[in-house]
Amino acid sequence: MRAIKNMQKITKAMKMVATAKFKKDMRTMENSLPFANPVLNLFQRLPVEEKAGGITYVAVTSDKGLCGGVNTAVAKQVRLGLAAEEAKGNAAKIMVVGGKGVAVLKRLYGDRFSTTFEECSKVPFTFAAASVIAERLAASKPPRCKVVSNEFKSMVSYDTIAKHTYTVDEATNMDRGEWTKAMDVYSFEPSIYEVWQDLHEFYYGCVIYGSVIQSTTTETAQRMNAMENASKNAGEMYGKVELQYNRARQAKITTELCEIISGASAV
């Protein structure tokens, strides 16, 4: 009973910590997404063409657990994507952000790993950190790329999405008319052809940054819910164990009283 009570105290404390962290993560997300969204919206104007060829999956997970099924959902999406691509004969590689994703995927898909980034949550995630990951992604020159992450919806809901990310190869082989139509919505100085390489690397950074920020907020929200449910379950478990203890204690007292009364009657 003491152990159950201590466990309930720990889960309540973890919920309080997660609540405080959630407010900070929510504020960070609200301030950060307007920075990344314009570039993401620009590239979303490009047509999506499903072509054969190699693909790189970037799995965005957390470094800590006890946050519901957020990491499991990302790992499952990556596994399904890998199975579908390899069934078509396409080579697949995995980049993982977060220690939990490495732990889940390494056993079965360790030979597909190209790069992993762990302990990212030790310091607040910044665009500089996202740029390091984006630089490694750009250096690998993937023919196709999908970023799998959790998209924050509300305190109790989120979506696990595999976001198509336009690679340099896809943009190079794209129909020039479609490409020009999508890019002409903005005026570029110098011309788009001169800044395209830098713009594309910045796009990679924005995709990674937005995905990690949303995944972090989702993780904290789900940890709050998980700890609340754990505290509730610990309370119910304590009630059941306490009832069993009281019944056994009452039965023992009753037995002793009967023995005393029987002994007194015999005398």
C-alpha cells in the first residue's frame, strides 16, 4: 500500500512538471510556426509526383517515455512506409531524431539507419539545431523524402503524419511550367535560380524545425494525460488493496474475539 501511494505521488508530481512545461512548449510553438510556415506553404504549391526510386524516412520522436503512444505511432508509420516501399523494390533509409525512435526501430531496421540524433531535448530546440539535421539530410541527397512526426491538434488529440518533403532531385526533374507557376507567387531578388539551392536548404530546416516543435508540444500534452490516468489508476488500485486489507484485518479480529469468547465459556 505504501508503494502504491508513493507511485501516486510521483505521477502527480510528473503531471505538475508536464503542465508547466506544456505552457512553455505551447508558447514556443505559437511563436515559431509563423517563422517556418511561409516557406512550407510555398513548397506545398509544387505538384506531388509519386515516382520510383530510393526514399529516406525522417522519424521525429522524443528522448523520454511515459507520454502515451506518440513514439509508437511514429515508429508504426515508418514501419508501414518501409514495408510498402521495399515491396515496390525501392531502397529505403531512415534518419531518426530522438532516442525512443532509435530504441524502437534499431532492432529490426538498424541496417537502414543513415543518421541518428539523440539527446536533442537536453537543451531547448532551436532553428540552429534543426539546421544541423537539415544539413545532414541535404548532404545525403535523397531521391525522395518523408518526415514522419506528430502534429499537435489539442490537449487530447494529435495526428501522426508522413509529410512529403520535396528534395533537390524532385525539383530538378519537375516540369518547368509547374515549377514556375508555383514559384511566381513571390518575387525573388536575386533571381530564384540564383538562390534556389540556399532556399531549398532553408526549406529542409523549416520542415525539421516545425516537425520537432509540434512533436515536442504533443509529447508534453500526452505526458500530462498519461500521468493523470496513472494517478487515477493508482488511486483505484489503492482503494482495492485497502479494501482487501481491511477485510483481512476485520476477519482476523473477529476470529480472535471468537476464540477469546469460546475460551471464557469453557472456563
